[in-house]
Amino acid sequence: MISSQVKIRPNIPAIWGIICTLCIGLVFVAESSAQAVEGRWQVLPEGPEAIQRHDDVVFINENEGWVVNRSGEVHGTKDGGTTWELLHSDLFLQYRSTVFVNDRIGFVGSLNAGRVLFQTFDGGRNWINLTSRIKGTAPQSICGLWAVDEKTIFGVGAYFGGPWFVKSEDGGLTWTSKVVGAGAKALVDVYFKNKNEGYAVGGTAGTDEMLHGNAVVLRTTDGGSNWTQVHQTSRSSNVPGEWGWKISFPSDMVGYVSLEYNGSSNNEPAKYLKTVDGGLTWTEHHIPGSTQAAGLQGIGFITEDIGWATGRGQTSVTIDGGITWRQIPDYNPENNPNGELDGRTNRIFVLDNTMAYAVGKFTYKFEGTIPVNNITENFPERPAQFRMDQNYPNPFQKSTTIGYTLFENVDVRITVRDILGREVRTLMSEFQSPGKYTLTWDGRNDAGSRLANGTYLYLMDIGEQIEMKQAVLLR
């Protein structure tokens, strides 16, 4: 969707000719406006519902697409989302990103260190682990994937630390990996305009710094061999940390990046980045009315002006390139079946300027050119869904207790990561009702082995909100 400009040099000597030309132009504009199609996000009734949320979606045309999630599932559709099939499931894998280059060949990135990259040759039913093919230090995870063509595929990771960039130029047969640097310590998403010019987003801090850093945008003009930092955010004192999460380029010159927060206070509004010069420079903007503590995740624009910023509990829409925003109600099959995207929306995949798909806890499709719900109403901020307490004792030797309070029915996932961001223990992963809860961590990993002394991070993620705290293990 690259815009173009054509210069016209009229040679109309008579005034009447000028008047006629203007009249024809006015008629054309009126007809074009009358043909504008209003649209809205519709939940796909037969679409897969995630235990927590779907992490990524990709379509190669208006009919064929795939969805992946951290439950190790790959779902596919061949009819534009009307029907879906569970193509593959591996409960031991956490799929985070995906890209397909045709109806048979695709790639999936995961959060599992040692098993970070997979390829399919049969449309998603069977997958081959490609991690051993990566030359250089393999990333701890691959959070973002992008394909320029069937041969050239790029990936980045990890959101919890480590600015890795991976690349294949032979359709996945061989891969190279490198630590990017350029002021980044974490990378989440990647986008390439062509084989040479690309962008990656992340943050200046990893988990060893509790993600208490700023968001960054990196740029390459040589296919990823070298990267430069083209923007680092100026973080508000109300936000302990932020990082870039998703990229959307509706045209060659205009692009957007969503920012996630590591918590916020004083109703700090969500923030995004925008470029109007093809990615050379970026400006920071807030979204009035979107004040969830964790900021944003998914972002997608079908034109330079029309798009959505969502995730972590709140969705906002703009039709004027971010000059104004309106909040729209979440979809909930029980409480609000007429809503649109749910608060866990992580990816908006734009197929063209009239069609897009999105995934959160559910799957969605948008068809049209103007959001029908762009008009007036601002919807109230959703209240906090949980509170997580500091563990006690801390530091600890044999065991420590983690307390938390739920204010509504939610899917709860509590994990422990080491200082490098590697997940070492899953403490909780189930649906729970409102109330106060405690759980105990004995300083062991999932295999039952006692972990070494040091600082560990425990993270509570319910899809719409996230919080992380630090525990110190002593022997």
C-alpha cells in the first residue's frame, strides 16, 4: 500500500473549461464519499478461542490464514475465517510469532530456549525444529517474524531480554544470528520494506533491569548486518519501564509502533510512536482515555489515517492519523456480544486497505474502509483485574510465598524467570474466580532441581494485564 503522487499540468485557456473541470471533480469527490464503506470488527463465530490469548496471525490472501498461541497450537483457515481447523498442537511449546510465504511453507517462533524456530512444508500440520541450523548464538526466543519473499525471512527476540536478529536468505535452509546492540537489550517485533531496509522495536532494558528502560526503534539499510538506533523514547516518571511491541506500516512513508508499559501510575495514557518520513524519525503520542497500567500491545492501520491501538484491556480507534482517538467496547460473549476486539488483542494483521484480521482471546475480521464506531462515545476505563503482592520472605532460603488478589474471573499464569529472562518454573496456569490467593515457590525449576543462588523474576500475566516482581534466592 504505497501511495504515489502524479503532477498534472492543465492547459485550459478558457474560463468555462476550468469551471467544467472543477464541477467534474466535485461530482467525483461526492461519488467517492458516497461509496465509502463503513465496517466494524466482527468476532469469527467458528474461530478458535485461546486459553489465554492467541499471539499471532498471518494471512497470505483473503482466504488462507494461520493463528498460533502459547498453548502450542496452530490453527488454519482456507475460507477467510469462516471455518478453522486445529492443524497442530504441542503443549510443551509456546508459540509467539508466525509467518507464511505460501500455502505450504511457513515458520513459527517460540518462547522455548533451545527450540525457538520451526518450519512447516505442509501448510502447518507438521513442523521441523530449525534451531540447530542457526549459525551463531541462538536467541532465547523469537517474538517477531517477517518475510520479504519466499527466500528472505527475518526474525527478532526476545521481549524478556537479548536483542537477537535472525535471518535466512535461502527459504529457511540456513540461518544466521547476531546480537544487534545499538542501544537495545530486548527486541519484540520486526518489519522489512525490502531485502535491505528494515525496522526492529524493543527496549533499552532486559529482565535483569526489571525492564525499567525506554522503548527503541532500530533501523537497518543493509539487510540487518548493521543497525542504528533512530529513536529512544522519553519515559514519563509515572512509567517505570516501556518498550516497543508491534509495528504497522500502512504505507511506505507512514508507520506506527505500539508501546507496552511495565506498569504505570496516575492514569498515564497509553503511548505510541509515529513516523511520516518512512522511518527516519519518530514522534511520541498519547491516546487520551486509554489508561490501562500495561499500555498497548496490538496496533494496526488499514490506511495512513485509519487504525486501532489495543491490548492489555482497552481498544482505541482513530480515523485521522492519531489526531483524535475514541475508545470502543471490548467483545465479551457473555457481557457484551456486540463489542469488537477483546482486551487481549496482541496482533492486528492488515491484508489491504479494506480487510484486516486480529487475534486476542478470540479471532476477528474487519471489512470496510471506515470504522462504524468512530463517532462520539468514550467508554470508561476498565478497573484493575488483579493485584500481586511482593513475595515473603525475601530474600528466602527454602521457600517463599506469593500472594495475589483477583477482582474478576480470569485465566491466571504465574511464571518464574532467571535473570537472563529464561522461564524456569510455571507456578500457576488455570482459570480462577475473584478472591485472595497465595502460592509457594520452593526455589526449584519445573524439573524439580534446586536453582542456584541469585535474583529471579516472578511474572503474573492474565493476558490483559501483566505485573512482574523480584525474588532473591539464598542458600
